Amino acid sequence: MEGLELLIAASLNAGTALAIAGIGLLINERAGIMNLGAEGMMLVAAVAGFATAVHTGNPWLAFVVGMLVGAALAACFGVLVIWLNTNQVATGLALSLFGGGFSAFIGIPYVQEKLGEQPQFHIPLLGDIPFLGPALFRQHPMVYIAMLLVAVLAWFLYRTRAGLVLRAVGESPESAHALGYPVRRIRLLAVVAGGAMCGLAGSYISVIYTPLWIEGMIAGKGWIALALTTFATWRPARVLLGAYLFGGVTMLQFYLQGRGVHVPSQFLSMLPYLSTVVVLVLISRNAAWIRANMPASLGKPFFPGS
Amino acid sequence: MLKLEARPEPSSRMAIASPLIALAITLLIGVMLFWILGKDPLKGLQIFLVEPLKNLYGLAELSVKATPLILIALGLSVCYRSNVWNIGAEGQYIFGALGGGWVAMQAGPGTEWMGHAFVIPVLLAGMLAGMFWAGVVALLRDRFNANEILVSLMLVYVADLLLGWLVNGPWQDPSGHNFPQTITFLAQTKLPRLIPGLRAHVGLLVALVAVVCFWIFLFRTYRGFALQVGGLAPAAARYAGFSAQGALWVALLISGGMAGLAGALEAVGPLGQLTPYVPSGYGFAAIIVAYVGRLNPIGILFSGFLMSLFYIGGELAQSRLGLPKALTGVFQGLLLFTLLACDTLIYYRVRWHQSATTSAGSATLAAASKEA
């Protein structure tokens, strides 16, 4: 089938941002914090990263700025939910609403801006393999970095002491506290790390994937990334798999249109959102299974000494 | 150092003061923002907060925008009180506009006998459509345990795209020069206006009646009580025999119906036809309205007008000061953020601990900070 290698390549590219944001949120949720502000953090990081790229022409600097912005916003969220014990759902929502307004506000000068020509990436030898080359080995380095990040996170969570502590904090903060671990500081670190990842994902979307800035351009990817953690039953490798699947669904609309399938474009655009719903339904159907996999104290506040 | 100390019981005074403190902090940040942007802060605040209230036209516009906000927020208050997290009111609002709009398009020579009463089936259809869209969320949550936060939000995008398809396809006005819009609704289906020449419409009265109804429902009926117990103490509610599933359905259907009603009112009120610009963010802003109004119908009445003021102030700041309209979104988000922070004061009080100089003192301090 011609064009299939391009569909695979585009799916990997589209899934990369979802994967990065998804593992960021996974770190949060493993520590027991649900941050619904992902969409807002990604939007602000997207515009901040884009502005950096416009002024400096350096996409890597843009990623760093995006990460810093995401981390800073997540820190605000973290202080509120961890030290002031505000409701996690409401606070995350506030962050998303604020991020939407704030990114639109600071992004106005950049709406018409364009980034310079993107360099083409091509891994020597591997990139020349027929079919597999264009499908897998001609991607932006961030695509491979995302895969690496997933592997590092899996190693961290299951093979290191710090990862064990992080999981303990998410499962039973009381026990972790009793063992002398600073539960709230660990949770804040996890939230900030998750925010940095969301920021990286946001800036990747505006600087490499699209690459331009439009108001609200994240278009629900933050929320889909949140759904991904449930889809993955909180396992890093499954987040990556899910992200590529969703990337594929997103790209399918262009592929189908290109092949002359006559379905109104709006219905094809619905696919990522509808499949998120379908996936949530399929995964959540077995409540016992979800309970067995979900970090036990997800979304629950913890106050030491009460 | 500052330390939070749990209050023996939540402070009811702080519950009322907190939104006011949050508003003050938001305005303070607003002043700084105007200053950074090189605009006169006082003039900025005056345009944002005072100018819209100066004449009858401004007040009428204020009510036009407050009406959907109040209606949606009332429904959401029931949801959030029963711990059901419907954040997709925007989608239910779009569905309400679709349902109401479809009925409005059926008006013609055969329906003239109904006169302005035609508005009633329009609004009912809007409510039903909104209930249907929220009902999908309830069904998926009830039957399949799917997270209602994510499902309701995803359905906003679906509703938006469905609207886009309808006004570009089957519902497009054949004589509309291919613009993505439906026919202009007939005069018979339009909402009667309160004052000739101003856009304020009877929807405002509907909202006021709804405030009273919701107050009675929440605080004076068995069903309302059961919902709130379910939200505050699920175990106690189970013990009392209040069905959690029932609460889920009631909460979602009520909030969906209210958002749908708001959408239908908007369609046959200020808009007068369906376009891709039906979604206006009211469904999201109403979340803030519900919180700032303390999930209390009376409070929501006030916060609805406050949020409407932010909208109109933003438009005025755009036309008079050349500031971007997105400023409204910044203020709305900030307000909710600061409000949630201030709400801590309801349950905790801030104590100032003298920093100890003796070694024994610093030892306890170290112990205390370790605990934190």
C-alpha cells in the first residue's frame, strides 16, 4: 500500500507529543496527584517555546523554555494542591482555563509569525532502507528522545529506590510518611517534573509538529494525554503505545482524505476525540481491574499529622 | 514562619470573604498587568469594571451575557455538589443550540397560529438536546465506569465539529452565499425582548426563576439533600440508602438540561441563527461562575454578573485601549486560581510562628519542618 510508510512516520511524529505529555502525567499520577491543567500548561509552553524559536531560531532552546514554563505553572498548581489542600480537579481545571486565556493573550504578536525552514532529519544507512527508512528513521530527534524517556522512566519506576519511593507515595502516603519520607516534597517534585514534560510536549507541537502558533492549538491533546494514563493502566511502555495509536488516529483523517474517502472532514476530525471516549469505555469497563492498577491514593490529599 | 492551622470547624465568614479577597487579588494583578502593558491602570480598571455599568445599554448587554452563565452554572453547582465532574457544559450548550435551532427552523406559514408561544418548544428541545448529550456521559460512567471528566470534555470537541458539519452541510442556508450558517430564524421564534431597542431578553427572567428553583431544590427538597450527602460523604449516603447512580444521572441530566436551555436561549435570542460561532466559552466560564458563587444559587446570580462584566470589560478594553480581548480569559482563570487558594482560609487559619533563637527552639522547628 503506497503512502503507508508516510502514515506510520506521521503517526510517530503526532504521537510523540502525546507520549511526552502522557509520561509526564504518569509521573504525577504515580505520586498520587492528578493534574487536569495539562492542556493549559501545554498551551502556555507552546506559545513560550514558539516565541523563543522565533527570536533565537534555536528549537532546542525553545524546548528548554517550554519545559521551564511548564514546570513553573505546575509548581503553582503543586503548591496549591499539596500545601493548601485545594481540590485537585478544580485547581487543575483552573490551570487549564488560565492557560487557555493567558496563552491567547501573550501569543497575539506571534499569530502571523513563521519559523524558518526546518532541517530534514535522516539517519544514515537506516534511513535508506526501503519502506522502513521513510517510516521510522527520518524523524525529528525528539521522536527518539521520547522513546528513550519512556525507557528511562520505566527503569526509574521499577528498578530504582527513588522510583519505589515515588510509587509508595502514590499508593500509601501515610506509610511513606511513617517511614520518614517527605511526602509533600516528593509530590511537588513529581508535579514539577510532570509539568516540565507537558511543557516539552507543548513546545514540540508549536515548534516542530505544526509549526506555528494559533490560539487553542493544543486542541485537547492535554486531555487526551490524561486519558492515555488510564488507557495505559499507569505503565510507561503502554503510554508510548497508546500515544502512537492516537497519533495514528489523528493522521488517519488526512490519509483517508488523500485516498479519496468521501466523509465530511468534520467527522474525520472527530476521530481522535471519539476514540478517546471509546478507549476509556473499553479500559474502564472492568472496574476491579482499574482499581488494581490505579495508584491507590490518586487524587486524594495528604496532610501529615492529621 | 507562616504556618497553617486547621480550624475546629469551617469558617462561614471566610466562605463569603474568600471570593472577595480573590477578586481583590485578581484586580491587583490586573493593575500590574495594565501597568506592564503601558496603559493607565486606573483607566483600565475603570473601563473593565465601571464603564459597562454606566448606562442602560451596558446593563442590558451585561444581562445578555450573564443569562447563559447563570443558567449553566446553576446546573453545574448541582453536579459539583454531588461530586460529579461535568466539565463539558460547553458541548451540552452547543447541543442545546442545535436542538433549539432545529425546532426554530421548522417554523413557517403553518405555525403562525402559535405566535410567540413557539419559543416554548424551542427551549424544551434545547433542554432535551443538552440532557441527551450529558446523558451520554452519565450512561458511559454508570455502565462502563468511564471517567466523566474526560468523556464530557471530549464530547465538547465532538459537538463543536458536529455543529460545523451541520452549518456547512445539511442545515446550511441555501440562499446564504455559501456562508457556514443556517437561515435566520423567523420572528415568531425569537425571544421577546424586555426593553425595545436593547438586546436584554426574557431569558434573564428565566434565569432569575431558575435561581429560586435551584435554591429550593438544593436546600429544601429531599432529592437535593440526598445529592449533597452523596457528594460530601459517599459512605454515609450509601448507608442512608441514597443511590449514587441515581445522583449521577440526576446531576448530569440537570446540568445538561440547563446548559442546553442556555444554548437554545442564545440561539433564538442574541444570535438568531446558527453559525460556527455558537460556542463562546460560556460553558467553561460557567465553571468559574459556579465556584465563585460558592455553588450556591444566590451566589451564582452575583458571580454570573461579575463574569459577564469581565466579558464586556474585555470588549471595551479592546475597542478603547487596544488591548487584546484575551485579557478576559486571563482574568477569569486568575480569579478561579486565587479563589481556590483563598478557600484554604475557610478550613485553616494562618499563624505566624516566631522564629526561635534557642537551640531547643530550632530543634522543634526542624522537626516541624521535617513533618511538613
